[in-house]
Amino acid sequence: MTRFCKQRDRYSCGPVALLNIDKHFGRQATYKDLPRYRKRVRCKYPSGTYTRAISKVLGRATRRSFKKAKQFLQDGNCIVVQTKRKKGHYYLVMIDRLDLGIVNIYQIGPCIHRIAPQELGSKLKNSYRTWYVKEATGIL
């Protein structure tokens, strides 16, 4: 089972999501690599990460139906979700051992939060942007 990194401050959710993408795809990324991810997406205190910077790494944000999103996750891929416009929170959605999980949804609490399919559908429907990721970011 993959040990994902948790966000330890209030502004680096974007770089932590990218680092966890690399961990999901088998790269040997650790929390010590976070400054490299921050630099790549120009994440700075207190403004955090901007959508344009994340899009340069992950590509264009798209929307898909819940059925297609679920199949995408079952194929071993992951989804990055942005919650609100401007200063929204970035988190990673993936399937780990046949359970749906959200990585880094809370700043306080466990790193991985297990969710029901209905909750995933609601989160995808109410998200500001979603990126469907098929491969590692290439930052490391």
C-alpha cells in the first residue's frame, strides 16, 4: 500500500497533490521533494497554487460523467479536483485496494479519507475543475 504525503501547511495543497500523483504511479517521491514541486507550480505563501500553474503540469482540465470517471479510476488512474474558484483546495482521488479514496482532503485528520461512490459523484459534480491524470507528472 502506498504511503501518501500529507499537507503540513495551509497553502501547498497543489504541490502535495502532484507529489502524491507521482507516488501513486510508483515514483520514489518523499516530503523532502516538496520544494521542487512548489517551484514547478510557483506555490508561495500565502497565495498557494494557481490553476494556470497546475494546468501547465497536468494539462487541460475536463469534465466527465460519473460513470466514465469511475471507470477511469478503476483503470488505475487518478483525478485531481479543485474545490473553489481562485483559492480552492486541490486534492487527489484514486482507488486503492478497490476502495475509493481522497488524498489530502482535510488539513487536519488522516491523509486518506475513504468515500462512497455517491460522495464521489457529488464531489465531482460540485468541483470547480478536474484533471484526469494517466501518468506521473515528470517533475522528478
